[in-house]
Amino acid sequence: MTRIVFAIPGDLSRRTGGYAYDRRVLAELPRCGVEAAHCALPGGFPDPSAAETEQSVAAINRAARGGGVALIDGLAYGALTEDAVRAICAPVVALCHHPLCQETGLGPARADALRRNERRALELAAHVVVTSDHTKARLVKEFCLPRERISVAPPGTDPAPRARGSGGAPALLAIGSIISRKGYDVLIDALAGLADLDWRLRIVGDAAASPQRALELNRLMETTGLAGRIELRGELATEQLDLLFDTRDMFVSSSFYEGYGMALAEALARGLPIAMTKAGAATETVPDAAALKVPVGDALGLGAALRRLVEDGSLRARLAEESWRAGQALPRWEDAARRIADAARNISEASR
């Protein structure tokens, strides 16, 4: 039986898209006929100290001592040095949610350093798994990886009941960590132009990665006069999030980049109409018929799209119907795990 050592940095219980993907795949892999073991790595990635890098390699090698393939989450793998990657004793399958250099707010020098480092690391991997066709195309074009060395394993989406709505003024929902890449400042600017309409918004996401960003958003809500209409919530338990989805009337995403867009897929699964920016792979995840899409960073465009949805109930209904239809065809978690298991099995057999 193929053995997979899944190396993941930081706290696996964090409620972000990347960690949710890792948790669900880790749980599903044994059902795909492979043995899976979680290898915990230090939490300093993607900016590890030299000691954390050394500890990570040692942890992976200890876990892989019994044989198998090292599946390494991209938050760690893309930041490992070439020497560190070469010191790993097992064949490596790299899991790339999206290139590290794509994170919003990086300076040019830092982004370039991440790009060069991740390219070298990916070249040394026996195989690479990505979460979207969009990311695969980027790695082929910008990182010069051969197509045949990349497998696509999109995130799964659980079946969910159709959202019933708020029964009142349009209730909006946005989900994602409170970080620059999610573009919440753009969303607040967009909504500042809708002060004449009746609506409310909840933003659900972890602020631990960037507390300063959360403070800045609170200040922006105060200066735009929207503090009483927008609520910043932290992470929610699954049951709480399910209830929140059920009582929303539309979903909004203002992200600058997405490697897939798991929250958008959840909105589709519940049949919510969507207003969104054309952020990387998210444009492919959400069909055009289910959403109003605007360019990344376009607060005026996003505001105009939201105005149309808030004012036009028939438009919301049409988009909601297309969203529900698309949501029923989304891949499941067993599909993602099976593709990863197949890739690991092939690498394991080739390395014997």
C-alpha cells in the first residue's frame, strides 16, 4: 500500500481555505487505498527561520523513514531552500494552492525572491498537485514546469441545502481571512456608494494573520459611515457558518487573487447570487451566468454590480437559479483525494 506523509506547517485546525483543503484531503486519503500520516511542521512559513527549515526537513525525514511519498503543502514547500529540498529523503509531491509570490501586498523584491525560490523548489519535486487549471497554466507558463508533471485536484464542496434568505433587506456575506489579498478595503469603498440603499454585510474571516489589517478596515468603516452596517466576524464553527449562509441573500468576493475560491464554491452550493472580482481561478470556479463579475480592484465597478443586485430582486433570482445549478455539479472531497492518491501512487511506483 502506498504511504503518504502529508507535511503541513502551522495549526491544521485554522479555518482558512488552504487548511480546510489539507484537513479534508488528509481525512479522505485512507478511503482511496493509501496510508496517510500527518507531519506537523513549524508555523513560521512562508518566512521560516533557518532553525525552522532544519526542523521541517528533519520532521519529514523522520516521518518518511518507513517509506512512502512526502506530500508537502505549498505554504512550506515553496519557501524551502534548494538545499533543504535536496535533503528530503523521500520522493516529493508538492501541493501548490497558489504561488506564494501572488500574495497581495508583497514588495517587488520580496515577490521576486519568492518566485525564484518556489520555481527552484518545484523543479525538484517529483510531481506537483494544484487546485485549479488556472494555477496549472501559470506554473507551466511562468515557472516552466512540464504539463505532465502537474495534476489538478480541485477542492471538494459538500452538498448543502439551498439558502432561504434573510426575509428582509438584502443581507450580504463575504468569507476569507482578513488579509490584503481579500480586498476588503475595495469592498468597503464599493459599499460606500450604496449608502442610500437598505442592506447589511457580514465578513467572516480570521484576523490573526494580519491584526493591523483588521484595525485598518474598522477605521475605514468608521470614516465611510458604514460601521453600523458591516460586521467583521472572526472564524465561525461549521454550524454557525451554515446558519449564516442560510440567512444570506447574496455573496460577494472582492479578492485580488484566488487559487480556486472555496468560499465561492460554497456560495454556489447554496444557490446564492454572487458579485465578484475576476480574481485568478475564481473566474473559472464561478460560471458567468451565476455572478456579476468586475475587474480586480475596481471599487466603482463592484459597487455598480452590488447596486444592481440589491435593487433588482428578479436579477438576484436569475443568478441564484444558475448558482444553484452550478453548485450541484461541483467536485466532492473524495474526488480531490483520489487524484492526489493516484499521483502519489504513480510516484511511489516509479521510485522503486
